[in-house]
Amino acid sequence: MSRTRTDRTDRAARGDREDRATRPDHGLGLRPDRPTRPLRAIHPLREVRRRWRQTLLSGAGLGVGIGLVVTVMAAANGLGDAERAVLHSLYGVGTDISVTKASPSAGAPDPKDLNASGSSGKGIGYSPGKDPQPVDQLTPAPGLSWLPSAAAAQAGRLHGVAEVAGGLTLSDTSFIVPALSQIAPDGTPPASAFPTTLLVSGVDVAHPSLGPFASAKLVAGRGFTDADRGADVAVVDSAYAAAHSLAVGGSVTVELHRFTIIGLAAQPAGSADVSIPLARAQALAKASSTSPYTGMTSPDMVTDIYVRAAGASDVAGVRSGLARLLPAATVSSASSLADQVSGSLKDVSRLINQLGRWLSAGVLTAAFVLASLLTLAAVSSRRRELGTLRALGWPRRLVVGQITAEALVTGAVGAVFGVAIGLGGAAVLSAIAPKLTATVANSPGNVAPKNVGINATGMHVTDAPGSLHDLAVRMAAPVSASLLLVAVATALAGGLVAGLVGSWRASRLPPAAAMSDVG
Amino acid sequence: MYTLSSVTKTYHRGREGTVTAVDGVDLVIADGDWLAIKGRTGSGKSTLLQLLGAMHRPDRGAVEFDGRDLAGLREAELTRVRGEAIGFVFQTFNLIPTLSALENVEAALVPLRLPGAERQTRAAAALADVGLADRARHLPSELSGGQQQRVGIARALVKQPRVLLADEPTGNLDTATRDEILALLETLWRERDLTLVVVTHDADVSERARRVAVMDAGRLAVVVGSEGN
């Protein structure tokens, strides 16, 4: 027997002996200034404490359901963030609509065999000579083609358009044409003959909030200003800078021109390695030796037009207007681009959104049912107590309030469990989640160019080389304050549901339930 | 105080069919009366007490309480009658296990919507009246059976009801404690001019009552004693 129980038994045994020693004064130490205790608050709390095992069981059940919901929603949020990051790498944060034009054939000139073709289809030949010959070519990124800058101005005059910016997305491919003496007897060229590619973005410095560069977060130095319009300055992707030991104040070479690095920026995966002012990018592209072959006929051409609508309701109308204005171009909104992203990111996202949500909904429902059944059982076991309250003249609403308050305490316990389990689950998910890939078109919004082949098994259609590229995305499961609020509210709602079920049962108890014999 | 005319109460109990617990009872209980209701188990005495206590409405007949027929009152009005005018004492004490003696007594004042301070003061006074001032902070589990029944009596009387209904109030007590409780009830009945109705099996209890009613198979077989106080 526990010490407490012994003490209570002793006190009870003494009780009858001391009954006769009544005291004329109340002797309770009651003072007028002593705050009165809210009986209707004390009672539910003490009842919950008395039934702490059931409360913990019910709260833990709710907590598991809530925790699973928090984890799944955090994962869904993380995947949503990843998808948004992928889309932002394509056309930026503040952009509602992007306009691109697909090239007739995909891919930059391929200098691997020292004989490449541009999107115009014309050949570019390089012949080894006496001395090594450095080559640096600017071409539209694979799959993209030129749009006239005037189109951007025309787009800006459409109804519902708030802001328009042009952009250039270029591939800067550099290699060294070896001297004849550098080529091995079996024809193998030296390593320097193999190209390296730099993704270059021409940024409209007058509209920095539009286009992919709007997603960039400066981590060092500064961004572009209007004064940089014609300057040889660059903002370099921080990951690229780290990989190539670049820093603010240093320089980076684009098309054999040196650009001073004024800033480093963290950007979504797949973003440009180097961003330079649009005017300088256009000038370099026009001056590039490949411009006749890529179809760049004037220095004011762009590969992308980014549009911000005046309001969400204007997006559809602006999109239609742009399609009429530029019938040969592809006009994409965020939703249409999102549909074109594929890869494991999409697969996991689909899994989380379908299976995960159904699973958590099922577990949550089971937790609600468990909490309700335990509350019903508690009400049944307290039939006489609740009947006594009714016999004392407590109206139904007070008894209902009593049961509901107790169930809400259970819900609060469930909220604590749920938040803890949810935070833990999200942390574990973030820690162990593998890297995912998002496969996107190099020409956002355009159908990827296809190759058609025929072999013994029939005709096969495949994506043309360079038409798609994979972006590595790190999956995280961020738990926001609003998600935690949702978790707490859901747990309390679970408690409320259980309380209402129990209250319904309690409200049907007659006051005669207080008495042992109803006959 | 009470006038019962041809009161009948029937229960429907599934396969057992219909049970007539109280069958055509006529009874008058005057102010200040002390009536003991006796009878065998299942004779209908508890049901009669529940009808007097506004816990049930009769199926037929009238239960007039201070000139008002309880059969015609709505549920909320019956609740108000119980909360304001009727005190109950139960065989098994029926104290809330998580509340102290003082809080249990206070619980009877909750329906009266009294300020917390007044509730507390009145509950303390009621406990003192039954000799349990020094047990106010104790939980029911820390009290003896006799003390728990005293708390039950304090709870019944704290709202100063005009009638006290007791269902086997000494049924769970030993002989010595039973005598103390009976003495206490008798004292309170006399000092407060209460109307006391006690359902009991115990001959010692019924011997103290001014009148004794005997129930048999739902009918009031005999009433011994005069209606006057």
C-alpha cells in the first residue's frame, strides 16, 4: 500500500472519532480578500488529472494523427517550395507570365567534333592549325530562339499588364581549338579542346523584380542598378563562385570579355551562373561569331519576355493577348509551366499529395474516433456523478460544458503531442530525404524537341539531346508557425468533437441516474 | 407542500416489457412533515422519491409542489425547482471524487449563480453546521463514510431548501454512524423547519419519522401517523 493511501486511510479512520468535536467557527481560513476559485474550471482540470492515463492515451492518439498531418503538410510545403524554386529559376519570383520562342532545332553548336551546327542549321567549322585557337561562343540556351525587343514594348501596352522586362538566357561555350601538334596519333584532342559551358543571363536592370534574377538573394556585394546598364559588371551565382573560387571584386570571363564581379547571389538550382546587364549581353551575343548562325540579326533581341499582370484576375486575359500578339511564341503562366516539370520531385510530390494526405486523414479520423470513444466511456463510468450534478439542479448546458472542457484539455494534450511529433517527423524527413530531381525544358513553356528513330522494334520518339535538363532539388520539410497553429487548432477541434459526442451522451443522462435504484 | 393525486409512473424495459413502478398513488405531505417511505426492493419507493424530487414526471396523475403541478413543467423548470427548492441526500453519498468537501458543497450553489465569495462562505458555514469545518479541504477519499454523508447533507442543505429528500441515507453506514446521521437529520429537521422525506429499509429510521408510508408493488399500502407536524 502506498504511503499516500495509508495516510488517507488513517485520516479517514480518525474522522469518525473526531466527528463529535465540532467547531463552532468555520475554521477554514477563508478571508474576504482571498480570490475565489472558479469551480467550473477546477472541476474539469481535476477530472482530467484523475483520469490521466485515459487523457494521455487519448491525447497521444490525437497527437499521432496531428503529428502525421504536420509532417505530411510540412513535406508538401517543402515540395511546393522546391517546385516554386524550380519555376523561379525559369522565370523569377514576381513574374506572372513568360514568353519564349522555341528554336527549330535544339542545342548549342557542338564543338566536340570541332564541327557544330547552330539553331539556324548552318554549320560552323573549326580546323586545327599551327597554333591553339581559343573559342568562346554565345548562343541562346538550348531550345530557345530570339524575340524582338519591340515585342516587349508591345506587350507592355496590353490591357492588364503592370510591368514588362526582356531577358537573355545564353550559353557561353568556350574551348580551345588545338594545334595539329596537340592531337594524338589516334586523333584524340587534348582536354582543353572539350568545351565548358557557362549559363549567362542578361538582366534588364531597369526591372530587377522581373525574371529569374528576382529570385536571387544577395549574399555578398551588391545587385544591379540603373547605372550598370552598359557596364561590364556581373553578379555570380554563389554556388558557381564557390566552385570556381570567385569573389566580389574579382572577374569572370564571358565571350572573352572580363566582367567585374559586384555581387554573389544565392539562387534556385538551374539558375544562371553569371548575370550581366541585358544591354551588355545583347551586345556580346550580336558580336559573337555564332550570331549569324543563331539568327541574331540585331543587337536588341531577347530570348525571354517576363510580364507581371496588374492583378491575378488579369493573368488569363494578358496571356491571351500575348498569344495573339506573338503567335509564333510560347506564352506560359506559372500553372502551365508547373505542369511541364517532371522527375522524382514530381513523383514524390504526387505521392505526398495523394497517399500522404489520405493516410494522415485516415489516422486523424481514427484519432478523433478514439478520443470520442474514450470520452463516451468516461461519461458512462461517471453516470452517477453527472446524474448527481443534474439532481443538484445543474442545467444541461453546465454538464455539457463540463464534459466539453475536459475534452478540450485532452485536445490540448493532443496538440502538445502532435506538435512534438510533427516537428520531430519533419526534422527526420529533412535529415534523411534524398536529393530529388526536377526535369525541365531548356525552353520553358515549349514542347521539348523530339528525335524520331526507327529500328527493328518500330518507331521511337525521344527527347532531343539538350532539350531537357535536370535540376537537383534538396527536399526539406519546413514547419511554419501557421502550420503549428493549424495543428493546435486541429487537436482542439478533435477534443471538441470528442467533447460534443460525450456531451451528447451526458445530456441524455436523467437526474435519476444519481440514484442506485431506479425501480 | 406536496399533494399527489393518482400518480402513476411506468418504465419500458426492453424485453421485460412495461414495469409500473408507481401505480395510482395518492399522498399529501405537509410542510414540516417527516415521512419515511418503506417497502421491499422494487416496491417503487425510490421512484416515488424521484417523482417528489422533480427528477421524473408522472405518466398519469399530478404531483403538486407548493401548488404547482410538476407534471406540467418543462425540463428547464424542473431543473430550477431541483436547484432551488429541493435537497437530495443519497445512499452512496455521491460526492464528486476530485472536489474537496468544501467544493462539493459549493457545487450545489452553482445553479443559483451566486458570486464565488458568497458561495464559498455559505459552503463553509454548511460544513460547520454538520461538524466538518476542519475537513473542508479534504477529498472524499480522505473522509470516513459518516463524514462523507455529512458532506452530502451539507450539500443538500446549503441552498436552504424547503424539502430534504433522502434515499437510504444510512444504508452504507455502520450502526454508530447511522445513529449520528439520524440524530443530525432530526436536529436539522427540527431547527430548520424542513420537510423531510426518507426512503429506507431500516426500521430504526422509520421509527424516528413522524409518519411512515409503506409501498407494495407500486401502490401505497398504508400510511401510519397524522399529517400534522
